[in-house]
Amino acid sequence: MTAQTEHTEAKTAHAENTGNRPTHIVRKKMGSGKKADFETLGVAWDRGDGSCYVKLYGTQVVEGGFYVFPVKEDAESGQ
């Protein structure tokens, strides 16, 4: 494990343990056209250095990639 990896893991663990809400939501597009919908795969946190920590729900097998969308302000306040 490199020093940078250790530092990254320490920052991520700290962010999760302090109760920080996710800054992004991870979704995969299902279908195409007007009937397309998004399935939520997990959440992500902005680390402040231009990268994100992504935590997927359960055990995921993701084929074809996924999208990371910022959490909307009204969703954070529960409205």
C-alpha cells in the first residue's frame, strides 16, 4: 500500500464516520428512448481534490458503465 493510498483510505473512512451526507448519487441508465429510466446503484462523496469516493449498494456487477450525478439541494433538505 502506498502512502497516497493510505492517506486516501484514511480520508474516506473519516468522511463516512463523521456522518457526512453523500454529495453525488450513482445511477445506471436502463432502457433507451423515452422509456429509459435510471436505477440507483449507490452514492459518492466529493473528496475535495477532484476525485470521488463511490460506494455501491450490495454486490454490483455493472456492465456498460454508470453515471454520477450531484445530489440536488432540495433532496438534501428532505423536500
